[in-house]
Amino acid sequence: MPPGCCGLRLDRFLALRFPDRSRSFFARRIRAGEVTDGGERSLACSHRVRSGELLRLRIEGIAPSEPPPPFPPILWEEGPLIAVDKPAGMLAHPAGTHFTWALISLAKARYPGDRIDLVHRLDRDTSGVILLTRELDTNRFLKAELKAGRVHKEYQAIVRGELSWDHRMIDAPIGPARGPIRIQMAVCDDGQPARTEVTVLGRRGGLSRVRCVLHTGRTHQIRVHLAHIGAPLIGDRLYGVPPGIFLSILEHGITDEIIAAVGAPRQALHAARTALCLPDGRRLEVEAPLPGDLQRWWQDPGCLPLDRR
């Protein structure tokens, strides 16, 4: 419970917890019996919330309206460490105040009673290897390994253009972009050091397939670096396209026109391989196969609504 909330009226507490909805909205939902305690007893608007109290919300948009999706394929599991193949479209962790099934909530349901934490995250539209832990010491160890640069993270991507070179090290600092989109990053002189190693795996149909190895771990690093060198990911709605694309999505959602403008239904980025040392000193390598959509786009670039001019 956030500091200062203990003892608040239930309707006021929920309005503070979900600030995009009003106190009167929650009052109506509480009176409709959509908020109960752990024993399924309906609560009143005047109920005073307590630290550690369990509240059950059945409010549309906050509570799930659909059953959970299947748990992603498990690539490796031993003791406290789990590696899964996250599908594109699944959040690693919930964001915002509207309910969305996310990997972390699915894992908590699959491993009840365990302390479930992400070791790192992937963007919603990035598929591939992601690591979770079932106890805190292993999580702390692996995050320290990531910070020290001792975890090998390798991605595959499909980018615009048939690149003229075979191998390139992009060494360009990354920081917040100076534009209308708050979450956007950019290459900038005062940014944090960032290095991405790019190897071309193939070229066809106005596209290139590349392998990217991260030597640092900045936000959106691969997407920023590839757009910076003029080879943005196909399907990327934030980098390598005019800012109006992303702003239009916020207002109207994903449309056929947006997909045509960015060239693919999602960004063509896949976390293909992760290698690391376990706390007991053993070396672990985990690979996730290229998903079907990226295989199809690469084998038949003509199926994509991509403007190749």
C-alpha cells in the first residue's frame, strides 16, 4: 500500500490507485458489489483500508475480462531460474491502469508461493528469451551479472534496406529524445555509452536480416541504433518513422494505415540467444527459435505492406 493510504475511505483509495478514473466511478462500482475483501464480503465506500488487506476488484478494465493466455514455452528450468520464450504481443510486466495479462502475473499463478521476479524485460512486441527467478538471491546475482556486462544477449532482426556492409560496431551514446514523445530515446552527445554489434545474415527483397549483440543495455538500444544508421526495424512504430505515427496510435490505436506506414504488424525483433553463468559457476546458454511471423516475412518479403522506395 502506498505511504499515507492506510485508513483512507475505500472509494478515495481506489481513485488514488487508479488516477484515470474518478472517485464517483469507484463509488458506483463499490455499490454494485464489484469490490470485496478476501472473504468475498462486499465492502462499502466508507470502508477504511488497512495495510496488508486483500481487496478483490471485479471492475471491467481493471479485472480481467478474458481467461489468461497459455504460459509461454519454457526453454529451461532448474531450481530458482526459468527461461521462457515470450511471444510478441505479451507484456513482460503490467503497465498502466487497464488490466492486461502479463508474463509476470502468469508466472505468479503458475508458481504460487514463490517469489517471482523478472531478471530483465523485453518490449511488448519483441519475442524471445526472457529470464525469471523464483527467489530473490538468484535474481540479485543475475541482475549484477547483467550490470557488469557478463550476460551475452543476442537478437535477430529484419531491417529496411539491403545493407552494403557485413559487420559493424555501433558505438553511439543514448539518452532521452528531445521531442513530443516522452518515452522515446535517441543518440545524443550527453547520453549514456551504448555499443551494439551488428552482423548481416542475409539480404533480399529490399530487406536485411541481422544479428545484434548487445555490449551495453540501454533502453530501446537496438531500435535506436539501427534507426540511427538508417536501417530501422520493419514494424517499428517509434523509431525510423515520423513522430506522428506513434502519436496517431495513442489517439486511434493500431490501424491498417499504421501497419502499412511502418511495414509490418509488429517490430521485427527477436531475443534469440542468452548465455550466462549461474550462481554455482555453470555456463548456461538458452536459444529461442525464430517465430513463425518473422520466418514468413523473411522468406516472402512481398507479403509485407512495405514501401520500398
